[in-house]
Amino acid sequence: MVNSAVIRDLQNGLVTEARGLGFAAVGFAPAADDPLRSRRLRDWLDAGHHGTMGWMEDRAEVRQGPHSMWPEARSVIALGMSYAPETDPLALADSSDRARISVYAQGRDYHDVMKKALKALARWMVAEARRLGLEEPQLKVFVDTAPVMEKPLGQAAGIGWQGKHTNLVSREHGSWLFLGAIYSTLPFEPGDLHDDRCGSCNACQAACPTNAFPAPYQLDARRCISYLTIEHKGPIPEEFRAAMGNRIYGCDDCLAVCPWNKFADAAARNMSFLPRAELVAPKLAELLALDDAAFRQLFSGSPVKRIGRDRFVRNCLIAAGNSGDSSLAAQAEALCADPDAVVAEAAQWALAVLRAGP
């Protein structure tokens, strides 16, 4: 039988260690599957709201909860790193010659930063458990690349709640948290499920430029600019092109308008996510000129690199068409002959829009 006092000491030390490793939020949740979370996932998939993200459906049975993935798990440690911005993410909305990259992608790739910190925390847990005379725990670490529902687990662990935009919201850190999790065979004391604090507010719903929310707490990814610019591989549906504006990687609108962000302190941001100057307000003309090698060099160490040059330039061409800047027509015309058919189609669309004028 595990000594509860020893487990409590380990748990308290773990929170301190996690904060030292750059995590702004730490919570604990039971590892048992939640039938409600499972049903909501199934309903979302059945509605086709995942779009072409087939990997969401391929492992849906494992995604239901921690026990479905790993029956030996007894608790979940939910962790968040802050990337709270110092400036208004919507400030470039009317800058036609500039492109907008989502705040979370202007610094280092969070996958790499969080995985390194999670592994360091896991090593500490094993060493500390050994020092305290506990049986060595088994651990699994996750950050975004496994069938783990980090947002509802974060709510179950008490670090925030899933807002009407479906993202986690924290009273301390607003909407600006990267989420990770550690599954453990140790029986940590769970926190309290976080209450929903959205109330009657619908700012995030009203702000969405493509009406991607069929109802509060529901997201149709097929209409979401983040999905369209990052996950979607084919041509951008024409019905969404004008609404994309100058967004070329992700979209911050529903997060940026959340009133809880007034409590988010940029000083709590992990320093790895400080924005790179060249990604804060890049010029569309310079981005349209990128070949594969230049794209890889510019976005080395950035999550943007994951979508590849072709999908990225496709997005930039949509922004060029929306810019009304006739000086970009020559670049669009040159890209009409791009070897990638999707890039060429976007270039033809942008050229036609720019030639048609206002």
C-alpha cells in the first residue's frame, strides 16, 4: 500500500519542480475514462467536424481517455506553458502589405520545448520517488502528437475550463497556454474539476471571421482558419478566402477577444516563446519569394516549418489576393506556373483578384 503522506510530499515537490522547468500551470486528474468526454468526441467525429484530420478518427477509441490508451495509468498530471503576448494579436488586421502568423508560432516550436521539459520532469519524478522509497513509477509524456485530449484533461485537473471557443481558458493565463500531460502509475490526489466561467459572454463566437462555431462549445474545423491554413492540404475553399484576410498561419481572433486575457501576464510567458522579430510582421512580398530552401531556413525551429513551403505559399497567395496591393501581381503571376498544382491555383486566383481591382 502506498503511503499517502509520501505521495503528497512528492506531489508538492512536483509542482515546484514543474514551475522551475517553465510550466505556468500544473494540475492533477484521475486517469479513468470519462463517458461524457467520450460521447462528445464521438458526436464531433460523426458530424464530420474534424474535416480531413483522419488521424482524429483512426484512433478515436484510444482518444476516449487515459485508461483507453494505458489501463495501468492511475493519474494524469496536466501542465501548461504560457505564451501570453505583450502586444495585441489583432494589431496587423488592416496591414495589407504584412502577413499575420499566429502568436503561438512566432517563437520556438512548442512541441520541442514542452517535450524536453516534460521529459526532465519525468526524470525528476522517478529519481524523487526512488529517494522517498516508493516503487519506481511508470510514466508516459505527451504533447499534442498522441491521441490525448489535453483540453478536457486540463479542465478535469483544475488548471482551466474549455471555453465556448473549445480552447482551455485559465483565470491566471487567459487563453494563452500550451498543454501537455504526463500519465503516471502513481495515485496522486486529483484536483477539482474547474468551473465554466464563460457565463453569457459570446465574444469568441462573434469574432470568428468564418463562423466556425455552429454552437457554443462546438467547433467545425472545416470552417476554421487555423485548420484551413495548417491542416488542410488542398485548395482553400473559395467561400473562406476573403475572410482569411492576411492570416497565413493560424488565427488568434477567438482567443484574442476573450475577456479573461486581461488577467494574463506576459511576464509568465516561457522565454522560449518570445517572438522572433522576422515573424512578428513579415512582408507578404518577401514570403511569396520563398523557395523550399529559403522557407526551411526562415522557419527553422518554428512550428510553421511543419506545413512545408507549398502549403505556406498557398496561404500567402490568398493573403496577396486579399491585400488589394497591385504590386504583388507580378509575383502571383510567376507562381501561376509553380510545380505544385495547389500553389498554382491559388496564384491564378490571387492574380485574377488583384487585376480586377477594388
